[in-house]
Amino acid sequence: MKLQILGCYAATPRTLTNPTSQVLEIKNHMFLIDCGEGTQVQLRKHKIKFSRINHIFISHLHGDHFFGLPGLISTFRLLGRDRELHVYGPKGIKEAITLLLKLGDSWTNYPLLFHELTSKEPELLFEDDKITVETIPLNHRVYTNGFLFKEKLGERKLNVNAVAQYKIDKCYFQNIKNGKDITLNDGTRLSNTLLTFDPPKPKSYAFCSDTSFFPEIIGQIQEVDVLYHESTFLDSEGHLSERTKHATAKEAATIALKANVGMLILGHYSTRYKTIDLFKEEAMEIFPNVALADDGKVFEM
Amino acid sequence: MKLQILGCYAATPRTLTNPTSQVLEIKNHMFLIDCGEGTQVQLRKHKIKFSRINHIFISHLHGDHFFGLPGLISTFRLLGRDRELHVYGPKGIKEAITLLLKLGDSWTNYPLLFHELTSKEPELLFEDDKITVETIPLNHRVYTNGFLFKEKLGERKLNVNAVAQYKIDKCYFQNIKNGKDITLNDGTRLSNTLLTFDPPKPKSYAFCSDTSFFPEIIGQIQEVDVLYHESTFLDSEGHLSERTKHATAKEAATIALKANVGMLILGHYSTRYKTIDLFKEEAMEIFPNVALADDGKVFEM
């Protein structure tokens, strides 16, 4: 699992700071999460292949999270895309994008599929044999969802020495990896745990931006490996945070602590702050394992 | 008159090339012409004060000419703008921008005034005592206008020595500058040309992008000082140019020659070309005074 931050600053794009967008690589998928203005340039800058992006998740319809989407969708067309593109986002996103394309007489030549969200309860958005993606309803000024990406528990790992010792034929290997016990020709029954090791622990990533301090999410994100939580402000600007329905670094850390996550990544910093180091300091007073997102930064998990 | 190119490449924004946008400074106005994705970053990069922009002219509704507009309009709000902003562009622009703002519950706190264009004849969009701005109907795949910015003929310049010689009272100066003749107390009539010099020749700038080769514009842009004309392709790609309703460098130069303009600036280059020098070479075979637009370049006139 690999997370690349394309942009993680609040409000407007600037020369050196980009609005929210990130790419999550998980089990051969490349998911784009949010798409602020300039995201397509960030994708090029970080040499991410446009053709690998088939699913885009938009948290909410504030400009700093989706004004890069019309351009990216148009660029896909110019690049001759023919594969389906799935866009998940709040109701209204389809009308907006469709109108912009219509005005330019620029219909896509590939299937563009919108999945519009309205539920205030967690919803399963995507599932295959290896992962699931679900919404995390958040609390912001407009309807907003975070996204929870979870690997499924994989197959058990074959204990090569054990299967050799018992001279088990290859044709049983898949059953064994699926957790089945085996009966040998002489009638001996071998428990699966003799022949396999536990599969690797499935990884999980929760993206929570934008949101006020919202303890309702704690149950759903309990024990995720990595939590990205917005921290637009420091505690000293708590009044602004409340008014704008954003969170402080302290509040993000409190969520991380209560959800017992593996690691907290902070982001969505207000550009009022000269340096982002104070965010980490503030969060670490509450939760030990804190990292700072920054444009271009990669987190390998 | 000063023209700053913010972006002048066709299609999609890239790490080093920006889609169309430029700023024209003329008689204390700062006009933004087109607004491709990332324009607000280019404005910051070139230290152009956002507060000086009160009029935005959008040629047509292809993404590379207006996908930066929603973000810029939102940023104006975040910066606490209270002055009117006038946006001139094809019909549909108001609905699109309004929808995007509505989805984000982000109404502007300043008067945002749309002037929607539908006419296929030149229209006067703006006029004050010093300048006019009118549309130049172009021929592209969608409804498109160029824009013609013209200084008005200024006051005549007072010949300080002459008015001193004839001992003319100051209270007559404005009349003299307005071109009036003067009668002295002794009855002598002085022709205005004795007392003044001609005012400086008014300057003019024509922005023509995007368009196919369209000789219909020649009359309207006759003898402008500076013509910006798109040249998406070289003559060798004339077939693409025809199909996409763009122009070649050769065609842009032919327009410049026939309109007898002072200077031709080329732009809107397809990113298929490794270097833009060939555009200048091709155009100069037809018209002598050619300059190449490039992102960040400034033309002082």
C-alpha cells in the first residue's frame, strides 16, 4: 500500500502549495482521492500514469477538492482513453461535470460513470476479491464523506516444508491456502494450521477530510493502519476551526488516539501558518505516531 | 500598454506549459483574457495583484480557456473582495459558474456580474473615457470571440511655449486641449494647431484565439498595433488544423499581413512540438514582425 500526496493545503492553489489530492496504490488499484485545481499537473510532475486511474473519489464539492476534475476528465479524452472512469462523489457532481463538458461540446469518448452519494450512513462503494472501499460520513459545512480503503484477509500462506514432508499433491494446494484441512491416503487427517502460516494482516487506510472534530467516526475507523485526518488549524485557532467546521491538530490526534490507529497523517493546513512543524508538535502531545503530509510526499505502508 | 502572457499552450496544463490566459494592462485597467486551469497560480507567480482585476474576458468554453475561472472566483471571495467583478463570455458561463458555487454553498460576497455573449457580430463590451473593448467573432468548433482593446484618441498636447508666448490664461487650457481655437482679447483668432501638438497615436490590441483561418476578421483588426493570433499547428499539420478549426503559423501571418498590423504575437501551440521556434520561422516567411508568446513573457508596447 502506497500513498502519494499530490496536494494537502487548504483553500486555493499557490505557487508552492496545492489543494487536496492524493493517490492510493492498493492491490493493483490506483485510486485518486479528491482532485483540487492543478491535480493533473501534479500527476504529471510525479510521473503517475493517467491510464492507471480508473476510480476517483471526491469527498465534497468545495473547489479545493474538485475544481481539478473537469480538466482531468477532459485530458483523459485528449489522451484517447477508452476504459471506464468511475467518479464517486456527492449528488450534484454529475450535473456539474456534464454541464461543463456540454458547454465545450466535449463529450468523453470513454464511459464516464458517476456514483452520486447522498447517504449519511457508511456505504460500500467498491469491492473486488482483494479490497473494499466505503464512505466515512463526516461533518463539514457541506455534505462530505471520507473514504475507508480496506484490504481483505488474503489466502493462508503455504508451509512449503510441511507439504513436502507429507508429500501432498499440488492439486490440493489451493484448498489448503483456502484454509481446508487435508486427509492423507492413509487416512491421517492434517489440520490446516500444520500446513500453512497466517496470511499477512490486511492493511487499511482512512481518509478524513474535510471535517470538524467528529467522534462518530471512531467506531468505523477503529485500528486502521493509517489515518489521514485534516488539521486545518492549530488549537490556538480553535474558534476558527469551530466556525468553519474544520479540525485542529489536537482534535485529529484525539480521534487517532481513541480509534487506536497505527499512524496519523496530518494535512489540509491553512496557508496562514508559515511552517507546518507546529501541527506535528501539537498532535504528538496526544498521539505518538504522527506524520505530516506535504505535497509530493510518499508514504509506503 | 503591457501584455503579460500567463499561459499560451493548447490543450491541457502541464508541469512547464500553461493553458491560455493573459493580462492586458491598458490605461489603468488590468484585463484578464481567458482563464485556463491554474491561472490563479500563474497570477501569484508573476505577482499580479488579484484586486486589480475587475474584468475577465472569456473567448470560449473549452476547458483550456476557462477551467481556472471557478477557482479564481472562489479565491476572490476568500481574499475578502468586495468590488464588482465583470465576467464576459459565451452564453452558458453564468449557469456553469453559478452551479459550481451553489454546490459548494460558496456564494460570492462581492457582486459577480456576468455579461453573456451570443452575437455573431462585433459587440461593444466595455467603454470608458479612455478605451473601448469589443468582441471579434471568430470561427472555432464552439461559439468563440476574440477581443479588441482600443485606446481612444487622447487630448491634444499643450504647446507650452506657444501658450506662454500668447499669454493665454490657464482657464482656457482644457478647451485648447480639447481642440478648440482661441480668440485673444485683441480679437486675434489663433488656430488650435498653433497651440497644441497631436496626441499620441492610440494603441490597440487584438486577441484572436481560438480560430481557424478566418479572413472575415481582417476589416475589424485593420492596423492594430499588436495582434495575438493562435497558431496551434505548423503548415505541415494543416490537415489537423482544418479538422479542429485551428490555425497554422502561416495562416496567422497571412491575417497579420492582410490586416497590416504592427506586430504579430503567436501562441496556443500544440504540445506536440518540441520547440516553438519553427512557428516564428514559418510566420516570418509571410510577415516580418513576429514574436512568440511564452508563459511568463511580457510585451511592453
